[in-house]
Amino acid sequence: VPGVMGPFADISPLSLGLLFWIVGDFAVFFSHMAHHRIQALWALHAVHHSAAVMTPITAYRQHPLAILMNASIQTVVQGIILGLLVGALAPGTTIVEIAGVNAFAVLSLLALQNFHHSHIWISFGPILEHVFISPAMHQIHHSDNPVHYDKNYGVSLAIWDWIFGTLYIPARDETVQFGLSGAAEAPLMQQRLGVILVDPLRRMIGRAR
């Protein structure tokens, strides 16, 4: 109803920014898990995991169609949750921003995510790693060791992995080898651009048939 203020009408820009960031983080987690659990999506996401060396640039090693699918899934999840939670907010409601971006997202990127795709082992310890995803935990996610498969889907918050039973907290510095193993992923490990762009589509079409 126009002009009616919802239960979040008096929420502060700081609190609303935090809420948006938490919901956004869950949306990324959900999309990431879907790309591992659904074979058609895994064919696309496997491109990201085919990196044999981890650097900050690895974060952008994505199949173009995977980028589109991620954006679509995250938009739907965020839209549904935020629509239910704050759909009755007044149009003028704002969040705290840095250079036009959610301040919590910026701080999270600077403090955590820039180091996730790195060969440097940085652990936060078992207590904090139940709440935040450390670079060491994300290295575990990229490991080719079957023990580490389908673990640590989170980007910033580890609580989603904790809730869904996919949390893996390394007890010590673990030797991790990156990349993919197995016949299905062998073409991607050739590290050839043409194969990386075409092979995931071939696998998706083959599965559809």
C-alpha cells in the first residue's frame, strides 16, 4: 500500500547495509553450491577450478556463461529474500556506501576476498573460521584432493557452510594441489582458451541429449 511504512522503515542505513551484505553473501553461497551440485552448471564452473596455480586473477577465470548464470541465480535469490524482508521499505531508504558500493561489501573485499585466490596459506584459526572464510579455507575448496571436494562454498561468511554441513576447517597447514583430475575434466587442464570456452558447452549439450 503506498505510503505505508513496513517493519524495517526505521532501520538505519548502517544496519540495512549489513542486512543487504549478509543476504548477498548467502546468494553467492547458494549459487556457488548449485554450480557444484548441478552437473550442467559444474561443466561451466569447472573452468574456474581448472587453474593449476592460484593468484588473485584466478577469481576472474570464469566461463562467460557461468558469469551470466551466477548473476541470474544471485539476483533471484537476493530479490526473493530482500523482497520478503524489506519489500515495504520507503523508497528513500538508503544504505551506507563507499564509492557507490555497499560499504560492507567493500570492506569484505579488502579484508578477505582479495587473498582467497592466493598461494599464501592464511588461516584465521578454528574459532573465527566458523564465521569467516579464510584464504586457507578457500584453498581447500580448490584442492584436487577428494577429501576436500564440495567443501567451503562460502565467499566471506563461513556460517552458511556450517549450517549446510559443507564446512571444512583445516587443523594445520595442509599441502594443497590445485586443478582438476579425472577424464571428464582433462580437456580443461590443457589450459587452452578455445578448449576452455567450447568444452563446457559440449558437455552441457551432451548431458541434455
